[in-house]
Amino acid sequence: MYCRVGCGACCIAPTISSPIPGMPDGKPAGVRCVQLDEDNCCRLFGDPKRPTVCRTFDYDHTVCGDSREEALTILEDLERHTETPS
């Protein structure tokens, strides 16, 4: 299976610590990436400016589930369980 077009869960739920064009400090968990368009598609897809972490993320049923809503839930849960204590 491939990424669901219009999902965007991986561009919202997790922390991305790498610089992103328009977000030089990356993005915190739960914040929509500025490169995610109104159809939940990455504006940088195929662009070399797309962060490596984003380019290497790939669909995996254990992370993406069966729907966008399930992907958001799974990714939010993973984010909570992998946060480093302050």
C-alpha cells in the first residue's frame, strides 16, 4: 500500500525537529506543517528542499492504520510515548 492521498497525518501529529521551508525551527507535535496544502498534500513532495525525515517516512500499516483518523490517533500516541521529559 502507498500513502493515502489527502491524509497528511504525518505532517500534523509528530514533532519534526528538522528545518522546513517556512518553519526554520521545525514544528511541534500537533501543529500543521506550513507546507501542507488545503488538500492535505505536501507542497514540497519531490522537491530537494523537503526535509530528509519527511522524504524517508513511508506508509506502514502499523503507523498509518486504515484511515486518516486512525493514522492521527496512532501517530499522536507514538509521539506521546516517545517524548523526552523536560
